[in-house]
Amino acid sequence: MLGVLSLIFSIIILIFFSFKGISILILAPLLSMGLAYITGDLPALYALTGPFMKVTSSYIGSYFPIFLGGAIFGKIMGDSGAAKSISHFISEKLGKERAILAVVLATSLLTYGGVSLFVVVFAVYPLGVALFQEADIPKRFMPAAIALGAFTFTMTALPGSPQYLNSMPTNYLHTNIYAAPILGTISGLIILVCGVLWLEIGSKKAKAKGEGYGNYNDAVQNFDYDLMPNPFISILPIVVIFIINWIVINIFFKNESFIAKFQQYGGLDGNWPVTIALMFAIVLSLVLFKKQIKSPLSLLEKGAESSLSPIFNTAVIVGFGGVVKATLAFELIKERVLALNIPGLYKVAISTSLMAGVTGSSSGGTGIALEALAKPFLDMGLNPEVIHRAMLIAAGGLDSLPHCGAVITLLAVCGITHKEGYKDIGVLTVLIPIVSLLFIIILHNITGVV
């Protein structure tokens, strides 16, 4: 009981100080040692240099190429104006009365194309300001609109997403990023439609009460659209990511001679398709946008540097989870979850959601759940593709509680407080994804569709 209470207390501290803006790079190792000391399960220093560093370094070793490629590609798309060109094209076609939908679609297209959600936030925000001001939509809805497109269905539900989160289960479950395409698409549509409806209804009610954009000192950025790349050219690198990824998975990864070449090196790595696709997209982007890119080498360096903070923040959270997993309290919680007299997929959903809520990170929660529970879930005879998709959608629920780093960043960029904007973010990124997950689990249990 002391261990369980200590674990809960550690999580509360993590949430509280993350909410206060304390770096997770400081919190994670300190809380790892504190948790080990209080529970007495591990010596504090061993917890830091043992399970914490082992899991942290393992995560970096596995996923750094994807973070690196994604950050460089996102930097190129952002600085070249390609991301803004795509966003502007979508908003121009939809009109100002569809400002919320325009922001959601522009954000989701960029995120689903592999652009880092942090890059997308900065790229779409100026467009959102212009659209929301012109339509006089309360600004407090803007963070939720961006979050809907960047933090939800494009990362967790839709099959084929090149976001690194969608690659994480592949090595554990022997699946690919297209796992459970029907269930994932249905879940994605539920999240998108319900999310947009929530925002549209909420904004109309607010405007009916006389609430407008609000008194914010926003300087609308004047885009020089003539210097931006053509939107159809801008989207080509994103299309290439899908094409190359599909070719590697469905041709090379199914070629026996290709597979045999890597048997002596431990076999194929599920992260390779996305990594290769990002490499092709980066090269193509540098060629297509050479007029907009003043210093390619400098841009590559800045993109590479921008990959460090996201991967280290995520890795230390997973490292904290490694210490949590080493405690008797975690084993007790895991046993209780696995002993629940409910169908296996509900166990997948509950366990992953809890881990994501503990860490405030979908990737952190997924990493812990995969390390600890992937094999037990497979041993239950559950479909690996459904486990893959259910885990990710579940991780995309409780991950965005108030202490989530991405939420804090988004609100800061938009200049909106938690009090003003978190309620809508919570509904769109926590409640609706959980409802969509329950729906597809029930659908799978009844029909067997994948």
C-alpha cells in the first residue's frame, strides 16, 4: 500500500510541477530516485543509473532516427513556407465562415504528413489568428482547434501516419503503421466530426452571447504568398512519405531475399520504413524549395538540433516509467489490471490510458505499456493489429491532461491560459478519443472487423 501511495504521490508531483513549467528533464530523474527511496524497492542511485538510464537510452537508441528525420523535415516545411502554403490553400478554399474547420484540416494534413506537431503549432498559429480575427471567433477556441488536428486522430487513429508514435508498436507486435485500417479510420472520423461539431456549436453559442475574438495583442503576420512555393508542389514531399513508406513495407519487407540479408543483424526493424521515407522527403524538399531556402546546411543543423528536446523529454518520461515498472506497486497494479474480469481489449485500453496519464505523454505511456504488457496481451490471443491501434488511441486520451508538455506549449504559443482554453482541449483530446475507442472495441468484438 505504501508503494502504491508513493507512486500516486509521485504522479501528483509530476503533474503539479509540470503545470508550473518545471522541465521534465529535471523532474523525471529526481522523481525516479525519490520513488525508489520511499518505496524501498530499489536504492535511489541504482534507480537513476540502472532502470532509468537503461530505458531512457534504449528509447533514444530506437527512435532517434525518426525524431531526427521528422524534425529536419518539419523545419524545412516550416522555414520554406511550404507548410503555410498548404494551410493558406485550404483556408482560402473553405472561406472565413469555416475558419475552425480550416485550422483543423490544415493542422491535420500537416501532422498526418509527418510534420512534427510542435512545428505544426507554430506554422498554423499565424493563419489561425488571421482567420479567427476575420470571422470574430473567440480566440479561446483556437488551441482546441489546433490540438484536434495535431494531437488526436492524425497521430493515433488513422492508419499510415508517419508520426513516430504509430511506429512504436511495430517491433513489439510485428505489425506495421497501417494496422487495423478500418477500425482506425472509423475512430478517426468519429474524433474529427465530433470535435469539429463541438467547436462549431461552442463558438456559435459564445458569439450569440456577444463574445468576440477578444482583446489580444496579436500581430497578424503578413504572408508574402508570391514567394511561397505552390501548394501542390508543397504537398509532394508529404505524398512521397506515404509512397516510399508503402513500398518499403509492402515490397521490400515482404521480399524473402531482402529479409534474409538482415537475419544476422537481428532482423528487420519496424522503424526503417518511416526513416527511409523521411530521408527521401528531406532530399526532395531541399530540391523543390531551393529558392525559398537561403542556407540549406544551416537549416539542416537547426532541424537536427530541434529534435533533441522532444526526444529527450519523451525518453526521460519513459525512463521514469522504467523505474515505476521496477517497483512492486507497479507489479501490483499490473496484476490487478490483467486480473480484471473484462475482455482483453478493454485491458489494453485501460492500461495504456493509465500509463499515458501517469506520464502526460502518449509516446511515454505507449512505451511503458509496450515494454510491460505487449507479450501478455499477445499471449491472450488478441489480434496484434487491433492491439496496435487500440493502444495508440488509448494513449491519445489521458496523455493530454493539464501537465502534458504539448498542451502547455500550445497554450503558451496561442497566448491562452489553462482556465480559458483547457476545457475544450480536454473534451477534444481526452473525452472524445476515449469514446471513439470504446466504439471500435465494441464494433470489433461484435463483427470481428479489423
